[in-house]
Amino acid sequence: MIKENYNVVGIMSGTSLDGVDFAHVKFTIFDGRWTFEIGESETIPYSKNWVSTLKKAVDFSESELQKLNADYTKLLGGTISDFIQKNNLKNLDAVCSHGHTILHQPQNGLTLQIGNLPEIAEITKQKVVCDFRVADVALGGQGAPLVPIGDRILFSDYEYCLNLGGFSNVSFEANGKRIAFDISAVNTVLNFYANRLGFDYDDKGKISRSGNINKELLDQLTALDFYKKSFPKSLGFEYVKEILLPMIESFDIAVADKMRTFSEHIAFQIAEALPIKNGKLLLTGGGAYNDFLIEKIQLHLPEMQIIIPDAKILEFKEALIFALLGVLKLRNEINALSSVTGAKYDHSSGVIFG
């Protein structure tokens, strides 16, 4: 399917569980250079029941996971069809969907993104490109992060591309290779504690700002083994559930103090992770709305020019890039970089249904 123009929908559901991101994207490739235009885009929230189910799914049995996968595929397929119909989208080349990560244990050769069953193509009546991570893990890779090739192709004007979602991750060029890795948990932890106070999230970081740093907790977080590992490395919700939350919960301090301490931890680890502390940094993801967290990052990186883009790129960059990964798969071109994931070689990941 080699051509110059592509009309696709990119879909991403992240670990922060705020909903499913949809972006209608038109790509053009001319003289080896890709350009894009994001059209209709929105985040369709999960019901409270679905949020609760997806949070618990990490502990499901194999049979429960199979049922969940089938149920979620129906939900996602119907949501995709609704988005296409509502926006009167015609002549789509493909729907490019990440699915939703339930299990991510690349060290055990395991990663599971639900919503990638073949039935998705039947439900949507579209060509679907999906399940991008499994092939990479089978090749010995982390299966994550996959966004960096999109950073290289679409956002090469920036020294760093930093995403603040359920986790923070960064990508950049070093010695002619794209390097990328997860840095730390972000909204998976901050939202957990905001929920405890009755809020969906910490609006502009106001709760965190009101708290105090607990130095002992901060020191314990800093000493975690994950930060000593070299890349490639990635994080999943299992890490939050099994390591981070038990550590934070062992401290009998106010929720605001836990959030303030963890915000400081996020900012410090981001600064530590960047080999060169100046240049232009493109910051995207829901965490970009956390003013307090951005202030802390800037404080730790005083010479860095932090650039927050327009709302469509800010909120839908991952959906945009999974749209690109799907197009690259249609073209049978590399969309997963071994320098990023640790796989045996660069490859064209994903499966095509329909």
C-alpha cells in the first residue's frame, strides 16, 4: 500500500484510564518527509464500571482475561464505529489501534493489550492495524516504548520528546540512534491519591502544591532499583501496584504530602534521565496540565526550553503516532526500533485485520 497520502484514525488508551483517545489524521509523505494534519479528535471516557474493571484486571485469571478481552473488543469496536459515523469519516485507509495494556512483563516474554482481537475488523467494518507490542516482545524487546519512531519522523526539531501520562517516557537522538525509555510513574500514582480525596485528578497540581516533602519517602523512592538500570527499560501498572504504592502507603502522612513528595520525585527523575540538560523539550500528555509539576521540572532543568504544543498535539500525540505506526505497517516499513526496545532488530510490528 505504497502511496503519498493516507487517511486513518489513530486510537490510544493509556494507563491513566481517562478514556480512549481518537484522532482522525491525514498523512502525506513527499520526498521522504512526512507531514500530518489532525482533524476530528476526542477522548471518549470509560464508564465507572469499566475503570474499576480495568484497574482490577492485572489480577484476573486467564479465563477472566479472555472474557475481558472479548468484552473490551466489543466495547472498543462499537466506540470506533460511533466515532467514524459521528464525524462522517469516509474512505479510511485503516483504523490504527493500540488497545489497552493489561499486563506488561517483557522480562517474562509477556505483554497483553486487550481490544486487538480479529473481531475488531468485523465490528468496525474497517481495515484495522493493531497489536503493536507483541511481536517486539517475541523478538526479545520491551515492547515499549513504541512512540519514539514517531518522534523521530514527526518531531525531529526537538532535542527531547517527553510524555507525561500514566508514566513518563522520553525519546531523543544519541550517536545516530533513537533512544527512549520509561522514566517513572506519574498519573498512575498521582491520580490514585487524588481519587482517595474524591477527585478524578490533581487539577493543575493544586493538591500537590499544598503538601510538604517527606524526605525519608523521597530518599526511598530515589533508591529504587529501576533508576539504576540502563535502557531499554519500561514500566507497567504491576510496578505501581507491587512496588510504589506499598512503599508510599507505609508512610503515615497526609495524602497531600504523599503527592507533593511524589511530584518532586517525578521532576527529579526526569532531570536525572536527560543526558544533556539544555535544548528544546516537547512536553505532551495529561501531565502537561499539571502546572505545579511543570514548575518542578523547570526548576530541575533551568536551561531547558520546555515547549507545550497546541491542544490537539498535547492531548492526542500518542493517538497520532499510533496512526503513523499503522501506516508504516501498511507500507511494510520499520515502525519499531531495536535501539529503543532492545529487540533483536528493527522491524515492522503489528497485525492487519480486514
